[in-house]
Amino acid sequence: MYTRMLLNIVSSSLMIVATFSSTTFAADELTGVWQGQLGKSKVRVCFNQYGTGSYYYQKYLTPIRLELQDGIWKEENNTGNWQFDTTTPQKLSGHWFKDSASKSLPIQLERQISSDNIVDCGADAYNLPLETTPSLSRGKWQNYQTIEYRPLTFGTDIGIEFKGQQTGIASINQFLEHKLTDEAQLSDTFETRRRMLAQMGSFVADETFAEPIFINQHWLSVRLYRWAAGYGANGVSQEFVSFSLADGKPFHPWQWFIENEQPQALPESMSYPLPQALKQKLFADITPNAECPTSDGSGYYQLTLEANGIKFWETPRGDGCEQEFILSPQEAMPFATQWGKTQLKLLE
């Protein structure tokens, strides 16, 4: 009986080894896009040259990252493992398993030739099924001073809309929704996803959000934030848009200080050098610092509305040299254009 039990144990061990041992294939042997079956489910898979990849079930279209470790492709969050037994230039076979004690599922894949001739996870053959126009969804209403707002989600991008009695609200919401769902922005979002899939196998998108930052009886200002994936601190950008609550038309406070043939035309940029007279006023008592190149007021300044006036500020660079100033409407009045003076009076 002992001999029979020993034989059974050895036999079982050999079956486990046979199930989970396989040939190790280098990542560059698998590079490209594949399609086929994982168990009974249809999947599309891609592999990058340096040991990352991604796959999705064609029923769900949600990419899952793969990473090559010791000859096994591991899913993110340890949800499963892929191991391949045989490969040819056109076919790939292996098995999926959760761990050595679980049942395995067969994998059968065939290589797909992408129309754009890209052979990594950035290829059309992998990404086009993912690149459908998302639906717009709305979050819960929140209060901001005298108005309500809620987040709008469009794919991976987040915007904002408002609710209030002001006559310009409908036009403001139309402007913000159009900006959120702009085709060019959606194209950029898809391009970011392709770039990150090709680099890391990760389904990564830009981080975005929107929030109100100012309101009075005349105007509403919004901050639109974006942190571009893969660029670190250099990828952070912000846009500040203000609106008339009377008619919903967008404007930028820099219009009040820049001489222009069309004084109500939106400026081309978010930041400008200080007008000379204003620069002399703000930096009259500041000693230039050799370690801070723009400490003489020669930098570019953002302009935003504050509860107590107009804020002129440099975008933070992390060196501690940034300058900012807040002027009351009365203090800012001498430096405004004629049209700007009429607007500043509404802040008083």
C-alpha cells in the first residue's frame, strides 16, 4: 500500500510539472498583436519588445497589463499568469493559470498584421476597437457659494457644468461641454493611451479635473487642470476661463490690461509679460535676485479673479522664485484699458 501511495504522489507531481513547465520565449519573439481564445473567451493581445504587454476580452474592451517575469507573463494585480508552450511566426499556444493549485485554461492565438505596420501595443490592430466615442456621464451636484456644479465625465476626461438662476448658465455649460468633448481632445486622449501602452503596456490616461474658483454677481471663473501622462511635473497644465453670468460669454481678465483693436477678443495665451507701468509699480521696492532670473518682473504672469481683487502670479517652477501680487480693483484701475476700467468697476 505504501508503494502504491508513493507512486500516486510521484504521478501527481509529474502531472503538475507537466502542466506548468514550458519553453521560455523572449519578449522580442512575441512582439506584435495577436488574437484568439483564452479558454472560451475571445481576446486580443499585444506584446512590446521589452517585456510588457496588454490584453482585453473582446466582449469588455478593458485592457489588462502583462509583464514578463521569469518566463511567465503576469497580469497586473496578480489576477492571472500566462505561459506559452509553442510558437511559430503566426501562431502561439500556451495556458493561463491563477496559481499552481488552480485549473489552467488553454490559450490559442494567431498573429494579426496591423494596417499601420506598427508591431507593439500602440498598433491600430490593438487600439482601434478601443477607440470608440465615449458617452457623457454626470456626477452629483455640489455647492459652491451661490451656485451648484457637478463633474462631467467623458471617457477618461473630467469637466464641469453648473446649475443656477443666472441667464448665462446655459451658454456657459454649452461652452464647457463642447470643450470637454472636442474631437481634437479625444484624439489626443487616444494618442496618450497608445503611447503608454507601447511604452509600458499600461492603460494610462491624462489626469484631469475642473473646479469653480471665483463667482460674484457678474462673473464665474473655472480652473481646468490636466497632468499629461508620462511627463512628470512638466506635463502639468492649467487653463483659467471666466464667463459673464449675464450672457455666458467667455473672457479673460488679461483683456482688461492689453491694448487690442478688439478689446473684447480672447487673448491668445494664458500668460503675458506685465505692462511696463504695472511692472514698475509692483517691483518698485523689490531688489533683483541673481539666483532668480525673473525677480526683476520680466517673467510671464497668469491673471485670475480673486474675492479681494486681481491676482497676478507666475506659474510655480519649484525653485521658490515665483512672484505673485493681488491688486484691489482701485489699485489696478490706473493700469487698465478703457474697456478694462468699466469691468473693474464691477468688482468694487
